[in-house]
Amino acid sequence: MRRPFLLTAYESPYNPVHSPFSGKGRAMPSRRMDAIGGSPTLAITAKVNELKKQGIDVIGFGAGEPDFPTPAPIVEAAITALRDGFTRYTASTGIPELRKAIVAKLERDNKLSYCPEQIIVTCGAKQAIYNAVVALCDEGDEAIVPVPYWVSYPEMVRLAGAKPVFVNTTEESGFKLTPALIEKAVSPRTRLLFLNSPNNPTGTALNRAELEQIGDFCAAKGIFIISDEIYEKLLYDGEHVSPASLKAKIFDVTITVNGVSKAYCMTGWRMGYCAAPLPIAKAISKIQDHTTSNITSFVQKACLAAFTLDEKVISDMRGEFHRRRDRMVELLNGLPGVTCRKPEGAFYAFAGIGGVIGKQVGGITVRNSMDFASSALEAARVAVVPGSAFGAENYVRLSYATSMANIEKGLARLQAIL
């Protein structure tokens, strides 16, 4: 049997055998770190880049970032800010004009009314989510995490000293969360619920009625909602609805998180933000004061340009993703033993591989999603993310944030080994 490229979701450089920290005493990392894993998606992306450097032709379906360049007006705004010497500290929560621009964006696009003091600009939407978790959770509290989940949600909860409580959704229901599912997971320690629509990894988007039912339930139970809306502008079917816009009582328990990474092709710029009830916003501000302080100064000027960008730039990109989605789903459903529902948003296909489990693929017996990912990478030179990274075994995630040529080439390779 061949040795697979991917033996685990991530590999740690820490080797206790040769480490000065391997002895007894307090030289070891904190006990909290024992429960924290690395990011499988970042690890797979790094593995693909490593193989490409070796001259190996790999088709990567792992990356969670658009393959389009950052629009020129945004880049020019950053260059101008640099030339003007805008390179010093700013307020840790963001420059006033950017926070006002976010207020205007939320009013225009999401029918949400906030004041600038309720806006915190962060180093990516990831930091906004983590700050919110830390601000809301005490040691031993619980946070409800719908499955499949974005890989960082449970780890953020654990870092805060709280406990993730998982709620399984099903492909048959479109991976949709319901109050009935949430109620089974609620306890006296429940503090918050993660809501991600459109969803990573499934692409599922909840409609207005579904969000209202969840919001009513959480408001009645006093459960906060962290609404991760980073894919809001990459929605192909239906309308995007922000839960906080539905009712005042839902607004009062919702922290709305967004950013510029996906819609404006700015993943490496590291800008996100959250909008929260004022007491929560003040708590998040304290956390940021003592961790990162402000995000990069000149990036904030670039983000001002993003929020005034011609919407046609985004709609053109969305149209291309729409075409790629349809083609990828079509090809996936043509693979032996593989099924895939059509996602409503984001740029991921979450494919079921239940029909492949137990079979030999590329010289590897596929027992789980990690084996499938290993076989795909070794035998087909195709990188996918195992569903186990998202809490959903027997699935793999494929990103269609790549060219149509790569989609067709990569799926043809998988067809060959299957």
C-alpha cells in the first residue's frame, strides 16, 4: 500500500522527544492548548504549496479565498495612504471615517441601524468572532456549534475556556438548523449560538422565516447569536437576511460579523468587523485594546474604497462563481459513489463520499474522509479538505474559487481514480 501524503489533518512541528520542554514542571504549554488543534484547511493549503514548489502539478480545491485580484481602486487607496504617510497607530477600534462607512454599509445593505461606537474593526472576521466569544463566555460556559461548522468555531470556544456543544444537521434537510435542533442542546450554561449563512462548508443559506424562528428562540432563551455573514455577497439563490434586522429583540442578542476578505478579494489584507449591542461592543473594545490594537493603518483607508466600490465588480465575480458552482456540482454528481447538493452561496461544494467508503481508491482503502483526501492528493494530485475538519465525516469540501479549467481538470482526475 502506498504511503499517503496526508496522514493527519495537520502536522505539528513540536517534537516532545527532542524538545527542551519535554520535562516535568511548568515549561510546557498551558493545559488549555492540549484541546486545541491546528487549522486543517490552512495545513492542506500549505501542503499543496509545498508540492507545487517541488514541481508537482496539483489542482487545489482547498483554499477559502477568491482567485480574483483585489480591485484596483482599493489597491490605489492603500498606495495613496502609504505615500501620504498614513502609517502610524490609529484608534484600536478603527478610524472614525471607516466605522462611519461600516454603519452606512449596514444600513444600506442589511437594514441595520448602529452607531459608530457599536462597530469594532478587527484583524479579519476571524478576530471579530474570537473577540466576541471571549467577551461573552466565562469558564465552563457552553456555545452551540451547528455541524458542519467552520473549523475555527469550536477551537475559539475552547480557547475561551468554554465548551462547544455540537448540533448535527443533515444533508436531507439541506444542512439547515432549526429551533427544535437547538433546543436539544440548550442547558443552563448555554451562552451563545454560532450562525453562518451562507455557510462554510456547505454553502447553505437560511431564509427569512428560518432565521426569524431561530432568532425568536434565542431571544426568548437569552442566548446570544454570533452571526457570521462573511459570504453575504456570494449568494446565488434567494436573498441575504441579517438576523439582527428582523426584530428588536433579536437585534439585542446578535453580534453581526462581516469583513472584506471574500466579497472584495482582500483575504490577505486582514480586515473584518463586528457590530454589537453597546455593552458587548465595549467589552470587545477592551479585548482589542490589550491584544492587537488597531488593524494596519493604511489598510483602513483601502477599506474605505472597498465600501464605495462599484457593485458591478462584485456582481461580475458572483456571476463567474455561479457558473463554476453549477459545473462543479454537475461533475461531482457524475463521480461514482459521490453525491453533492447544490449550495445556495459561498464558493464551496460539500460532497458526500458515503458510496466510496470501504473501497480501494488509488491504492488506499477509504475508511473515512481523511483517507479519501489522502488518495485524491497522492493518486490524482487533487487537494480536497476532509469533512472531518468540519465535524462531518463521509464528506469532503471542494472550493470552486479557482478557474473553470482547473475544475474540469481536477474532477476528471478524480473520475479516473474512482
